[in-house]
Amino acid sequence: MSNHYKSIQKSQQRAVALNYDGEKDEAPKVKAKGRGYVADQLVDIAEKNNIPIQEDSSLVELLAQLEVNEQIPTELYEVVAELFAFIYRIDRQMDTKSNANE
């Protein structure tokens, strides 16, 4: 019974990948999204490429309503800006650690 519950939970997982090019884009865009197996693959790809992952089920539910390549709505600018700031801090920390090890 426990294994069955886990597989149901896992199949309901969602993931959304965002991208933002400040020189070309007015706002971040949804670059990929998926549920279940596709969500697992998105997370695996991010992990293999050292792309930071932030878990926020409420934000994912909102972003999953958008189409791929669609810009996020203005209502989500603040929360997504906080997310990108978090990622920027992680990237800087990783760079600092990498430089210290050289």
C-alpha cells in the first residue's frame, strides 16, 4: 500500500523551467513544463547541469497554467524576481567555493 501511494504522489509531481534573457525578453518565460515522468526528467536535467532547483508548489501550479514560451504575467513578477535573486545568490556562492578550491 505504501509503495502504491508513493507512485501516485510521484506521478502528480509538476515542474516548470523558466528562462530570462534581459537583453531580449521583457519578462521571464516558461521554457518547459511537465507532470509526472516529464517533471522527473526536467528535475533530472536540471540536477545534471547544476541548475538550481527551488521547490514551490503554489508557484508551479500558477506557472503550469501558462504555455511554453509564454511570458509570466505581471502579477508574478515579484515572486519570480525573488526566485531569480535566490538563484543568483546560489550561483555566486558556488563560484566563490569553486575559486577557493583552485
